[in-house]
Amino acid sequence: MSGRPVKRSLTLRGHRTSVSLEDAFWRAFREIAAEKDMPINALAAEIDEAREMDVGLASAIRVYVLGWYRDQASSPGGAG
């Protein structure tokens, strides 16, 4: 598993952009989109709209992924 971020392409509201994410965060991000039954670009757009303007998209995705799994772990029947 690579610990280095890899540049990935996304389309947000019709515009191409890229984010640099580590493999683990990219896989988790894709898993969350699949679990929510939504395209990865739609989830990225949702995160983009909710983020503070001084926070980069890649950081916002990492925080979203962390929050998702923390919520899963703390919910009844979760891992925690």
C-alpha cells in the first residue's frame, strides 16, 4: 500500500479537477460512495459544497471519510 498521495481526477458540476489522496483514503471514499449508492463525482461535489473555502478538497474528503467511519464505529452494531 502506498503512503504517498496519488493525483486522482474528478468532475465537479461539469468541471474537471484533481485531488491528491493516499490509496487508503481513495478506496474508502469509493466504498462510501458505493454504500450511499451515488457516483463518486456526486459525493465529491457534495463534500465540495459543504467545505470551508480555506480547506482544500483533498483535506475535506479525508475529514469526511474519517467522520463516516467514526460514525459507523459509534452507531449501534458498529465496530466500536
